[in-house]
Amino acid sequence: MKYKLSTLNSQLSTLLFAVLFAAPLRGQVIIGSSANPKAFSLLEIDATNNKGGLLLPQLTDGVRDGLVSGGSASGDKMAAEGLFIYNAGNDCLQFWNGENWISICSDSSIGQPLDACTVAPAQPGVITGSKAVSSKSTSGVIYSISPVAGATSYTWTVPAGWTLPGGGATLTTANLSITAFHGAGASGGNITVRANNDCGNSAVSILAVTIFDGCGAFISRNPDVWKEFMCYNLGVIGNPDPFEPSEEVNGDYYKWGDPTAAAGPEAGQPDDWSSDEPDGYYGSGVEEEVTTDKSGDDPCPPGFRIPNKDEWEGVIKNNSKMNKIAAGSTWSYDSDENWTGAMFGDALFLPTAGSRNKRDGLLANRGANGYYWSSTLDVYSTVYELDFDDKNLGVYDSSSRTNGRSIRCIVE
């Protein structure tokens, strides 16, 4: 049976509408028109003659939730599936899907969804950032993730003894990255993050981090590879601050392929300098072969070796560089009195120890340039090296094996 309600008499229409819905009748209803309702409509509202819309009940969160609270006399969770209300607290249409209230918000100026969700966001992807952090560095460490579809915020946590901006161990923010600080006595543990929206929270993603009493840097960012380095150049004596330029942190100078130092850190010409080329080699001794093998002539202590060309290039490309100058010093070619260097990332300091000339062993460029051997020969049997100053840094293939250079060892 089909019923027609005319808009000519609003009072009669309202009364008839109430009667129809109160009576146990089965049929189709159209409001606002004398036309037949469409075949697929149980209830149809026609605004051709009377302009208006459907006004839903305007409820607060508390009243809304009471409608479907399990076990109460006011409703049943599953029976309420499809119930629509207007949330007066956040100005949003919402419906109950049997388990959660689903928001259907819109911005009338553009007609596009705004902060709408249908499900909780997915678990965030891999957390990028340092997996091993030096206890000697107090700089903040950046951790980040890729955007998660539908997420409106992210909740980060850090291990005991770490803090996030604001001073706490937990932070909820819309940002995809945070800066974590490890204070004195901080321990290793898990950096975690979860994605959130109005529909719920995701599972957490976890990055295990350790704190060690050492130094290191990223040699890759895709994927993240963080490698430990020794904190000092070979030849440093004692335990000076490994992150500050000083006379004590420059170390010895080596010819490429020689397991023993050719000269110490003192200025001037060494008494026993020889311009002969060493018989040995670092790495494989094969031109353009990049290897992580440690040769028998490698002077690094057990567990460490000389970095290869790709690892030094990775340090350059994947770590920020910050120049450091000791009090009273300047970046200059004065090889006697200037103590400078550069931080690569937050846990690797390399002093500008200069070099020894291959002909006479005279010290040059201390306080201006850092020269560090790699284990890789180029096609001319000269050696790739890390070379940096206060403005530039790079890996070059122009150094003769008989020059005296610094050595900084990387973990095997």
C-alpha cells in the first residue's frame, strides 16, 4: 500500500505522518508531494514546494553514548546499527556501526571530507633515526616516520631517562618527527609511535635503541645504517674530550699501507722521515675494490678497521656537518697553534689535523684541513680519502700513498 501526504495543510500532514509511523502499517511514504514515492523508497521527503531539510537530534557525547550503552535499558549496541545523530560537541554528523560512532564531517565551503574517519589508522611504518646513541653526546636525536593515511596525530614514547620537547617521556603531536634527548643515566630501550584519529589508535611501531660509551655516524639513510667509530684518531694519548678541538686529539700520521705511524703530532720535521712508499696496503690493495676486509697492515685495534671509500662518502652525505673551533683559535693554515675540527652528526668529531708532506714530512694545514685515509685505491694507485675544511668536504682520489694522513677506525 502507498500513502501520499500533501503539503497544502501542514497541520494535517504532521498529524497523518505521526499516525502512519505510530500504526503497524507496511508501505511507502512520501512527505511534501502528492506524487507516488519511488519504488526503492520506504520514506521520501520532497522539497520541491517546501524548502527545508531533515533536522537530526543534537546530542552531546555523553547523551549519545548512553543511547547504545551495552546492557542499559536505553538501548542495545547491535540493534542500534545505523542510528544517526548530530554531535553538538564537535558539529559533526555521526552514525553507529554496531561498535563505534563514525564521524561524517564536512566543510561546506569546499564540500570535501574534513577530519572524517571510518576506521582507526594503520600501524606506522619503520621509525628512522639512530639505533645506537653515544653517551658522550648530549645533542637531540631526530626520529621520524612516513605519513599514515587518516591519522590526525601521533603518540611518541621514549625510554627511561630520555625526554621529549616539553620535558616528558610521552608526546602526542601532529608532527611526523620528534627530537629525543638522552640525559645522564639514560638507558637503552624502545622508541615507539602510534597513529591516532577519532575512530581509534593504531598498533605501535617500535625502534630499539641502545646507548653506548662510544662514537659513530650514519653511513646510509636508505636504509638507515649507523656505524660505530673510534672516538679518537690513532695515536691520541690519554682521555681528552672527543668532541672538542684541542692539541691532544690530533693523533699520529700514517703513510698508506704502513701499519706503524710515520710521524707523531708534534710540529716540525720528523727526524726519521722517509719518502719511500710502504710495501703494504690497507683493504685489498686492488684498484677500485671497495671492501670491508681488514688487511694485515691495517693499524686499527682488534674489532676495528680503516673505513672504505663508500663509508666515508656515507658519512659526508648522511650526517650534518658543524664546524668547531677551540677558544683562541681560528680556521687557518697555521700548523702550530690552531685547533679546529668538525662534528659529523651528533657523535663523530674529526679534528683538522692537517697532513705530512711526502717529500720531507713537514706538517701542513693543521687547523685548516682534515685528511683521513680510506682503504680504497683508485685507478691510478693513489688513494681515496676524506678531505674537509671549514667550507667544504669530500672524498678525493688525489693523494699519494707516501703522504702522512690521519686514521680514524670504524667498527668491523
